[in-house]
Amino acid sequence: MVRREKMSSAQDQNALYSRMASKMMGKTDGDNYTLDDMFVSSAAQREGEGREEERMRSKAIGESRRLNASMERCRHCFSSRELQKHLVVAIGSKVYLSVPAGVSMTEGHCHICPLQHHCSATGLDEDVWSEMQLFRRTLVRMFESQELDCVFMETHMDPRKRQHMVLECLPLPRELGDMAPIYFKKAIMECDEEWAMNKKVVDLSSKDIRHAVPRGLPYFAVDFGLQGGFAHVIENEHKFPHYFGKEVVGGMMDLEPRRWRKMIRENFDDQRKKVLEFAGWWKPYDCTKTAE
Ligand SMILES: [Zn+2]
């Protein structure tokens, strides 16, 4: 677009120049505007354009530098030094499965993340998306064998920060799993601005999030097991807590609010124990070992 604008403005200038030049041919000496003046002014204009171009260029460089910096510090990029590798349970070709660094909300709480720095499901390439769904199906099967349901949640807030996408999986007892859609729908109806610009509850039963929410918008999305759930476009990020989904599950399970408001640190030994236990559950179902 920038390129097209530049080209059209250059064309406009040429047209303007030839119009002015033909006008000037008939001018008398008494006229105080000369061709020389015209060259000076168009040179000044070019200089102005050059400055604008430079400004745009340094803005783009600044943006990519900030993105690189946030990727280097990213705790979820697989290539990042900040990733706590001992929390990883399974590695696919595009995504990996890990347990949370802090105290888990429920036993079996886990994260599916893209290996590379992607910020939301609405911006995922097809191959990353489909492997994420494979991990989801595997987790549903695994928890089913423990007579547990599970919910999958994604909270994509402040898109400008370009945070790494995390799909959170929270297992819960079956009788609560059946109730989860009712709880979530009610919570979404009551969240955020009272008069929302966007439809408050977006139904994901017949289309997935990538076809329900435009790319670049902040949103919360929840799916129930293998069933599509709901999404909500976040209108006011100050009114929408980053722990919204966990608060709903925590409320259903009657947990203390400190379990979801802030991350509670967990020591290395407890983390290690958690990973080993999870890896034991995962092993018979491991979708990275069998071609599906
Ligand atoms: Zn990342």
C-alpha cells in the first residue's frame, strides 16, 4: 500500500509539473514565480518525502526489534532460553505439551503451545492448528480414561504485546463438565462492557475460532472436550481479567481465588513430580509416537 501511495504521488507530481510548466511558458518576466522556484519547491517536497520514508523505516525496524526482544524473553518459544524445558511432556512437529510452571489449578492442568512464536489461534497456519487439535483429541481421550471431562481455553489479550499463544487444558469431574457450558455462558454474558459493540457470546459449535473472530481482535475462547464452546471478543481489557476462564472453573470447583489470580510459585521438586506423573498418564496415548 505504501508503495502504491508513493507511486501515485510521484505520478501526480509529474502531472502537476507538466501542467505548471505549460502554464509558465506564456508568463511574462514580471511574473515572480519562475521555473527555478518550481524546482526548489519540488526538491523540498522530495526531501520531506524522504524524511517520511525514513520515519516509516525506523518505525518498522523498531517494531521488529521489539518483537525479537519479546521473543528472546518469551517463556513459551521452544527455542527460547527462558523456556523451562523440564516442564515439557511431549513435543510434536509444530506444537508441544507442558505443565504450568506455577501450582496447577487442578490435577492434570496442562498447556498446548506452538513451538514457534504465534500469538493467537486466529493467526495460526493450518498445520499448527491441526496438530493442536490432535493434541486436544489425545488429551480428551486420556482424561476420559480417568473419568474426567476437560475444557480448553485461550485468552488473547492486548494483541500489541504479541504474547505467545497458550491453549490451556483444565480437567474437571464429569458432573461439573456437563455443567461447564452453562457456567461459562452466564459468566460471558455478565463480563466486560454491558453494551458491547460485538455480539457478546459467539457460538463455536458449528465453526472454530478462526472463522468466528477476526484476526487481530482480543478474545477469550473456551471449548468443552471435543465440542465447540463459546468465544467472546474483549471490548474493554481493563474490565476483563486475564484469569477469567480459570475464575469460572475455580468457581465451579469451589477453589480459593488465590489459585488463579496470580501464579503461585512451585519448587523444582514439585514441578518434577508433576511432570513425571503427567508423563505416565500421557505415554499410552502419546500422539507424537503414532501416525494418526
Ligand atoms: Zn514465544
